[in-house]
Amino acid sequence: MQKDEPEKKSHKTRNSIIVVILLILLAAVGFGSYKYMSIKNAVDKSYKSAGIHKERDTAKLLKDKKPISILLMGTDTGELGRDYKGRTDTMMVVTINPRTNKTLVTSIPRDTAVNIPGYASDSPAKINAAYAYGSAKTSIETVQQMLNIPIDYYAVINMHGLEQIVNQVGGVTIKPELTFDYEGYHFEKGKSTQMNGKKSLAYSRMRYSDPRGDFGREQRQRQLLEAVVQKSGSVSSLLNKGFIDSISKSTQTDMNFSDLTSIAEHYLGARKNMENTYLQGQQGEMIDGQSMEVTPKSELQKTTNNIRTSLDLPYKETGSIALH
């Protein structure tokens, strides 16, 4: 049984979660040894190798200022302990090209149907299960093989940490993008609303009442993070112990301090020209009793082309593990 889903349009966006984190690092570099070391310690606490042999020499890429890719995953289930397991709520491939000064953010719907590498008996499955099966390593392998693209780095962002982050800046004011009720809170589209940590978490978590689904939730998360930066007046004023601790508890990545410093110094110009797009053309199907989204090969190839072009890589056929 299939159902048609309207095509989701590409659009420009002002920010993304990873760029907010990089901006914070960049500000720290110039604000004295204490704050610099505080950020370094936070990054060290957040570091965790994916345990995978990378397809490309990332150190050389950064040294030569070549385009890089980051697999950004989001979850909202508690703090990110080093043994954390669970399904990801959002998944985005972020490519940053310092030559063209462009950033491309490609969202992959959580219900995308794939055959997860190394887990044949559990396949086909939704792509958000890859992290539950094999953490960042399996998520990276799945995306690489699905789209035939290299993933240079990963980052897992726990949106539950948003509650602490918003409280650290004394709350934020936003204009909700739609009207809805969730977890005891009421939000009215376009009406200025004061948000504390718990209310912000509720605003960012709602999914099913948003006609945009996962994409709408991602946009609301970005809206809140932008409000955090705007509330502070400048990124530098966020560099207090409470905020830094919140970031370190809510982020897990294989980008070390040296990597992030290089990105902050040479890649952040690309944030001024950011495009947000999606894996499009999906159709819902019931597979083994689960509702999954099946992507036509033509749409997979289009996404592969876009990402490889943004990385200055030559054409290759899309991957083969997605169901189509």
C-alpha cells in the first residue's frame, strides 16, 4: 500500500545546529586563556571516535582547506553518556565548502527504508535504527553506502540539553511557526512567547501536529538556537561555565579541538550562504509491519549528485542499500 507525499521544497536557512557550536568555539579562541581552555575541555569531554576507518584523510582535507562533510544526528533522550544507545530523531549531512563559501544541509527522513550494513537479519529497517544497532559507526556506514558519499566527521546533538542551555541564558522569546498544544503548553503562530527550558523542549519535540513532520521539528530547533544567540547579544557572552557544561553534556563528536579550531578559522565564511534541502520524492509503504519511506533511485541519485558536487567530487552512481 502506498500513499503519495507532496514534494518538499528546498529553502534557504540562516543557521544550523553545528554552525552554532562552531561559532561558539570561534568566539572562545579570541577571548582569553580561561575561556579558551574551558571550551577545549568541553570539546575533549565530547570527543568519541566512531571506530571506523575513514574514507578520506581528514587532517589533510583541513590542512588543504578542502570541502568536508559532517553527519549530524539529533536525539532527545537524556544526556549523551559514552555508552548511549537509541534511535536518532534527525539526521543531516552537512557539507562545507570554503572555496565556494557555501554550506549544504541535506536532511534524511528518519523513516527512510534501508538495508543496514552488517545487520542483514534486521533489514530492511528505518535509517534511524542504524544508531541503535551500531552507534555512529553504523550510521556513517549506512549513509555512505546509501548515497555513495564520504562522511568525514560526525556529531550527535542531544536536544534534551536545550532545556539547560535556554535556562542558562535566562530564557528566550520567539514567535512560534504554527499553533499547537503539546505537553501542557500552548503555542500560537506569530505571537511573541517567552520560553523557559521546559517550554522550549516541548516546542522543539512536537512532531505529529506539524504538517512538515521531521523537517518542521528541525526548523523549530534551529529557531530556538538562533534565539539563544540573539538573546545573548553576542556569542562571546555565552561563554560561561554553565553554558559550556551544557554543551559538553549534550554533544558527542569525533571532531577534536584541533579539527574544530581549523574549521572555525577557515570554514565559517560558508555559513553566510547556506542551503537546506531534503531527500525528496519518498512514498510510504508497509514493510514487515512497519510504515517506512521508500525513495526512488532517481531521487537518491539527485541527492548524491548535490552532495558530491558540494564536496568538489566527481560523479558516481548513487548507493545500493536503500529500497527503491
